[in-house]
Amino acid sequence: MPHAHPLDGVDLRARVQRVLDQHLTQQRAVLAELGPPMGPLVDSVADLLLGGKRLRAAFLYWGWRALGGEDDESVIRAASAMEIFQAAALLHDDVMDNSDLRRGRPTAHRAFASQHHEYGWSGDPERFGHAAAILAGDLCLNWTDEIFSTSGLPREALELARAEFDRMRTQLMGGQFLDILEGAHGWADLGYEQRLERSRTVIRYKSAQYSVSQPLLIGAYAARADEDTIKALASYGLALGEAFQLRDDVLGVFGDPDETGKPAGDDLREGKHTALIAHALELADADGAELISASLGDPDLDDQTVAMCREVLTRSGALERTEAMIEAGATEALAALETLTTLTDEGRAALVELVAICTQRQT
């Protein structure tokens, strides 16, 4: 049964959506002098910013509120910047992974390529699509800074949070590079522990930090959290962020396409070197490990082979071991919260509930 969202009581999701909608309206006006072709460019961002759990906004918001910050429109605007940053990451990630679908709809680069083909423009439609999606992502990176810096939070709060905000944006790009580097290097010459360690390093810098830990710390820094509080919140955020990505990795192979918005087994086709795969290569029998190795990164993988891979992942114990890692991360996150005595009751309750939301088995 899905958990109630801790943002519903403060109507945060709707408030974040209003900020995003207002920002896009303003940016359409900024780009209007360039002419009608700007419409589809902004639309590609608007599609990604419509709906969603708003987890990254939630962590910034509750990092602020849990330390006594007021609930006003300035923190909503600052939290909204996290959603635009997420859109940038998704736009670029889909290009790098050559993904066809995002949330059940064609990815931006596929939509732009289709537009190119439909109108019979010159050049390569795929290359055009990639370039347009990258530019849309770059717009989001610019808007992330613009929204955050003009959020209306007190100048002192922005200055206290700025270093973590900048660190988040730089480290995500490094994490994305680690991810593609891992795919290029491969795992053929690595042992089990090395594979697991590398997969967890990618998790930390590609997802865990910017999805949970860093938005949370940005909010906490802005609320003038002391060093001990920051340290405990960082432990909570890193443990939960890793568990959150491990859950996403499981859903990337076992998830229902109607729920995930992506084809079944898409992570296998994209060649994701995850902890789930590291466990399988170690625990499966020779035939099973060979099937996983041969399937990883095969863009033409059919549904029947995906089903066979799922059977290997389950039978070998790889899925069970990954689930144990997720549970351990959730437990570690909750333990870190227990050490904190400075949180508001409402903030603590929200951060506890966010552990369940980030690690639940169904989306």
C-alpha cells in the first residue's frame, strides 16, 4: 500500500508546481523574441516538470523546516530549484543512455528527432534530437541557479547554503561521468568486492547525494544548522540516498512499465552496472552469470530474455541481497535521525516518513 506523502499536509507539491509553472511562463516570454521555435524547447522541460513525487524539493524543504525555518513562499521557491535541477539531469541522462521513454512518453531527444523527421529537415534526426535535448538540459541548469538565488530566502541563508548548492551541481556532473566511464571500462577484470564498491561510488555521486543528502543539507545550512546536526543529517541522507537508488535499480529490472514509465528491463538494455548486477555475477551459476553478462548493454534485448534474467537475479539471491542493502540503508538513516535532538517534531516525522517513501517496493 503506498505511503501517504509528508508534503500533502503543507500542500507542497501543488505549491512547487505553481512556482515551476510561473517560472516557465516567464522564460517563455524571455525566449519569445527568438520566435516560435522556442516553444517546443520549453515544452520539453515543462513535460518533465509536470507532476511527480517532488522528493528533492521535499528534502530541501524539510531540511529547512526541521531546523525551525518558517513555511513561506521563499523556501518553496528554493525547493523548486531542486526539481529543475532534476529535469536537467534527466534530459542529459536520457541522451547518454539513449532511452526511448521517460514516464511513459517519448524522451525529449526522441521527440525532437521525430519533429525533425516529420518536417523533413536536413541532416541527421537523431543528432538533432540529442543536441536539442542537451540544450534543454543546459537551460535547466541555468534556471536552477536563477530560481535559487532569487528565491527570497534571507541573504544570510543563501550564503550559508551556497557552498553545498554549488557542490551538488558540480558533483552530479562528476557522478554522471563516473557512470559512463564504468560502462566503458566494464567489469570483466574486476572481482566481486571491486564491482560492488564501484557501483556504490556511482550511486553516491550520481544519485544519492543530489537526490537526498544535498537538498536536505542545503535546507539545513540555510536554517543555520550546527556542525553536529549537519553531520547527522549527512549520514541520514547518504544512507537513504543509496537505498533510494538501489530501489530504483531494482525497479529498473523488475518494475511494472505502467508504474515506472520505462520498458521492462530497460536498465539491462542500457548496460547499468548496478549492485544488483554485481551480486548476480557473483552468486549465479555459470550459465546464469553468462546470461546476465551477455544481456547487459544489449539494446535489442527482448522481453523473453529479460524474463530469464529476472529469474537468474531472483534464483541466485542477487535480488534478496539487494533488498537487504535497501533495508540496511533505511535502518541506518533512521538511526542517524535518532541521534538528533534539535529537530522540530513535524520535521522529524516528515524525515521518518520520507525513508518509507524512498524505499518502498512499489512506486
